[in-house]
Amino acid sequence: MAERVVSEPQRRRRRPTRKGAVLSHALIVETALALVDEHGADALSVRRLGAALGADPTSIYRYFRNTDDLLLAVADELLGHAQEGWAETGDWRADVRDLSLRLHAAYAKHPRAATLAGHRTTGRAHEIQAVETLLRLLRAAGFPDDDAVRYYHALADQTLAFAVQHAAALSLPPDALAADREVWQGTYAKLAPETHPNIAATMPLLDAEMQHGAFPFALDLLLDAIAARLPAAASD
């Protein structure tokens, strides 16, 4: 796309598109997210987006500098979805946990978009709000600023890593996803105790455990470690 972005008042379009909608930043982002959900990363093009909107593709230039600018907006939209309806309870650990689980769930709901955008830093409103909220929760709990920043970093990276990995799995064709899950019964369950005694001894537990995501447990482990480092005065 060309560098033609104009200010909001200048780009408002009162005349509806061919599909009867009035073009807007929000509508373009929502449509882009739906396209990626349905068709994958290759769908994020000006031509396909214009066709889905019922608008001249060049009109998108007025809202986004290029396709990467649009991608960052889609990434930020996922962060917005994660924070919709969230309410603080006053329990820093419960609130951090809830926000992290919400982000993981938002990525799972839009797996193709998550794998495309989950590793990006948007610098936009929803991301800024998430960073601000997590830092506020940690600082209000009583952690010194240097610890709050480190724990925020660890929480953010762990949450995003698990979310993108889960999204990548969900983005597989159904037969490939089913085949991956079947490996535990089809391969691991058949390993002999003589050669692989630890796998054989734990196989029923291992098979059951590997059929669901580990993120909630891993998150609790990290939160346990963070809570254990809370200064004594703050935890009284």
C-alpha cells in the first residue's frame, strides 16, 4: 500500500459501500480479521479486503499505510477482544491470571490471526492498556518497580508463547491435528518398558495430560513463583 493515510475527519466516507456499510477503520479491521480467520494469512491483501468490503481497494489506503500497518491493527484488535468485559477484583493474582487466560482464549478463538500477529508489538491502544493494567496490578501489589517490570515481561512472554503455540496447533487441518493427538496412543503407548521405562510407567497419565493445554498450570506455577517473592511488608 502507498503512504496516503489521512486524518479521521478527512477520510470519513458517508456514502455506503456496495454492501451497504459505511467504511471505517473499525470495519476494515473486523473484516480483515474475519478474512484471516477463514482463509489464513494469504487473505490479508488489499484486493481481497476491498472485495469483502464491497469497496474500491484503494480506499483502504486512506486508513492504513501498508499491509503491515493493517496487520498491527488486527493484532491490537485481538488484545482488545481479550480485555472486553474484564473487571478488576482487587486481588492482584486473580486479576493477572484472569487477564492472561482471557488473552490465551482470544487467540484460541482466532488462531490464524494469532499465529500471524501474536509475536508483534503494536504500540496501539489495546496493547498499551494491557501493559498499563498489568504493571499497575503488580506495582499495587507491592512489588518494586524493577521486579514489576521483570514479572510483567515474564508473564507477557509466557502467555503469548503458549497462546501462539496453541493457535498454531488449532490452525492445522483437522486430520493433521487429529493425527498429532493420536501419536501418544499410536507411538508412545507402544514403547516397551525395557527400552523406555519412564514413558511406559507414566503412559496413562502422560496420554491424558497431553490431550489438553498446559497453559493454566504453567501460569499458576509462574504466579506461585512471583507471589513467593512479594516483599514481606506488602504481603502482611
